[in-house]
Amino acid sequence: MTTGSHSFEDRQDCPDSGEILFEQYCEQLGLKYHHVGFDSKLDPVSYFWKVHPSIRSLPDYLVEKDGELIWCHVKGTANLKIHDIAEYINFERNWKHDCSFYVVFCFKGESPIFRTIEHLKQLLVGQKVKQWHDGVQYITVNL
């Protein structure tokens, strides 16, 4: 599992293992998936921090399964930024429409862990808020 302790610059120099694992999972199951939003590794946007947080936090994938559409925000770590959690709740409330929405935790050697926003909110109760050196606050989810 990624610990989330690496610097932003270090994380940009390595592949997004969570997304790679998620795509492999979908391919193994024969699921059609569509990458949504921006690719911070292969096609980074200069000054991306200037983009509204709701746009920056769009789910990574839209998956087709059995006539259903499923939004998936993929994480390669159990650390969730506080402001991202707020954006996940906002997305579910305002944009998921008739689709399902999951935050999917993908770690090497494990099956993906799918969590709804309601389930995530339950898992966050009582967890300690931590802070990285740049001031960004996060919670480690006990999956």
C-alpha cells in the first residue's frame, strides 16, 4: 500500500499504481471503462491548482457493467485529503445522477476495495486528522 508519505514531486515521478491496478481489474473482468478528467502523469496541466476543486476532483473512471454506469474515483493509498472528501460528497450529491459512485482503493496483491460515500463517512468517524508538511490535512481510512 502507498503510505502517502512521499512528496508531491516524488509521486509525480512514478506511475499511478492505483489506476494501473484498477484498469487491470476491469480488463480481467471484461468491463469497459473510460478514463475521465485529467491525467496528471502523462499529460499534466500547467497551473492545475487554479482549476476549481470540483473539476480537479472528478472521478477517474466511468465503468460500464451490466447496463449500469459506475463512477469510480481510484486511490492507491488509504490517505484521503479532507478537501477531497468534501468534493466526493459534493459529486455524489450534485453530479452522479443515475449512476453509482464509489471510491475504489487499489493496492498491489489485493482485490480493489469499493466504498460508497456513506460507507466512507462511517469509516471516518473517530479518525485522527493528520497534516502533511505543506499543510494539507488528511485522514487515513481504516479499510
